[in-house]
Amino acid sequence: MKIAVLKEPDPEEGRVAITPETAKRFIGLGATVFVEAGAGLRSLILDFDYTMVGAVMAETTADTVRDADVVLTVRRPSPDVLSQLKKGALAIAMMDPYGDDAAIKAMADTGVTAFAMEFMPRITRAQVMDVLSSQANLAGYQAVIDASFEYGRAIPMMMTAAGTVPAARVFVMGAGVAGLQAIATARRLGAVVTATDVRPAAKEQVESLGAKFVAVEDEEFKQAETAAGYAKPMSAAYQAKQAALVAEHIKKQDIVITTALIPGRPAPRLVSADMVKSMKPGSVLIDLAVERGGNVEGARLGEVVTTPEGIRIVGHKNVPGRIAATASQLYAKNLFAFVETLIDKKEKVLAVNWDDELVKATALTREGAVIHPAFLN
């Protein structure tokens, strides 16, 4: 049983799919682990660290994946990599499949069995495998760090002999995993924090972290959550009422962090250009949804935009990857926990149980076909 781990080709992707700790655990399950040279460098992991636990370093991608039974990556493997895999090999990664049906079909055509980690069901058994949560948690933390850097002022209230420095006002839009961590981090730094979300359950969570909840709490609001815990799309009427409330609130804020995403859809627009203009000079907006079109009007992917009014709109790519060492540590554990369920520990061979709910939820392709229900016509 050969497990191959590749160096991410995107120079802006610093994460890696395996750490020495998880490599050692895979070897303990009977696997031979091949890691492409330099795969961990951007996550502060040396090739030597892998060899010390028994992994084999390979100089090229071709050498790494040759005859591999399982290939682990952070991002979806490139067509060139997929073409080098043997039929039936398992490719496991964050596949980012929405809106790219052609790429998923091409993946199926190679005969690779692909699993999308972001489709992991949110059930108790799978919590340790939940890559969306582990990476969103870090994105929420890093959003506050990035905001404090761009803000250029102190965050906490400071009472000094030279006068009192007021605490920064931070508004978090979207109280999912990323939003809750942003709230907690901003509170730790001493900010006055408010937050909003369309899900009723979020109110108690926000308040438990010491932040004030801001929302139009009508009947639609009370029904605005799916059985899986995700936000439902809201009506135009509700959005108008919420936007009016948020517009008044944003005027008084120093930092706004937006985190709202709906699976399989473009990010909802939460902050209009007029709302941005209403903020004070020097204010900062961090858009964590910029890779899905953005919550903030004027946000640009991979850029920090300064408006004529002196307000900064931050649209960093791949925010978890900005703290790659920590992100890799968590992502690698997510992967190990899932792959472990695909291995017969007694025989030390791959043994995928196609009736397992985790496998059903995450399998994208098998035997030349796209099999995930979300991509079947």
C-alpha cells in the first residue's frame, strides 16, 4: 500500500497534505509513504523531518506517484498528475468542484477514484475529518490578525497618563466556524465586538463569546437554517431589512470581517459600496468570501484596495494558507482520520467500504464515472 504526497504546484499554496506525525501513523498502518521533495518547506517541514519517521523522499512528481494506491494533496491534482496515476488509485483532496463540471468529468475519465474532503458530512463521527471547519477556524483567526495589521491603530482600550485610547469596534458578519473564531480572537485582543448571522442558533453562540448580536429577528429569521446547520438563502424582503440595519451599524465600526458562504453558490453580497463609504477613514474590511465572489462590493481577489475615502478592503487569497504550518498540521490530521477508515488494519491493505456514509458523502468519481449526486444530471 503506497501513499504518495505531492508538493503543491501553486506558489501561493503553502500547505502540505502530510506531516511527519501523520506520516509515521500511516507507516504504522502498513503503508509505504512517498513524499515529493520540498513538499513541506512552506509549512516549515524539512525533507529530513519526513525521512526521520520512515518516509521516502522522491525527487519528481512522477517518481512520487508511480504505482501509488493513494495520492494526498491540498488542492485538486492537476490533469498532468491525474494522467500519471494508475486506474483505481484514490485521490483525496479539497477538490473545489462547484462550477467546474468539466474538470470533474476529466478526472473521472482518468479512472481515478476521487474523494472531496469538503463534502465530509457534519456528523459526530466525522468531526475529526472536517477540513472546512479546521481551515475556516484558522481563517477566522488570521482575519483578525490581518485586520489589526491594516488598521494601524491599537485594538484594546488603553488608559495611560497621556490619555485614553478607545477600543476598536469590530463587526463580524457570519457566525459560522470562521466568524466565531474571529469574534473570539478580536475579543482576546480587547476589541468591542458585534456580530450578525441569519441562523437563529448563532445568536446564543455569539453572545457566549461576549459579543453583541445584531439581526432582524423576524419569523423568516427563525426558519433560516438547514437541517445540516448551514444558512438558507434569504428572501429579498428580509435582505433589505437586514441591509438597512447593517448599514446603520457599519457606520460606527472600525473593522468589519465578512465570512458568509452558501455551499455551491456565489457568496452573498453583504456590504455595498455605500456602506463602505459610510465608514471612517482608516477603517478596514476583511472579506473571507472573496474567492467566491466576495461579500464586500469592491473587494478584489488577492488585493488590498484602498478607497478614495481611505478605507481598506482586504481580499487575501487562501487565508488559512497564510499560516501554513498550523493549517497543514490540522489538515493532515483531517486526512489521516479519513484515510484510516479506508484501511483494513488487520490485513494492512486498502479496503474501501462503499456503504460507509463517509465514503458515500465524499466520493466524486469511481470507475470512469462521476458518482456524487450533486454532479449527476
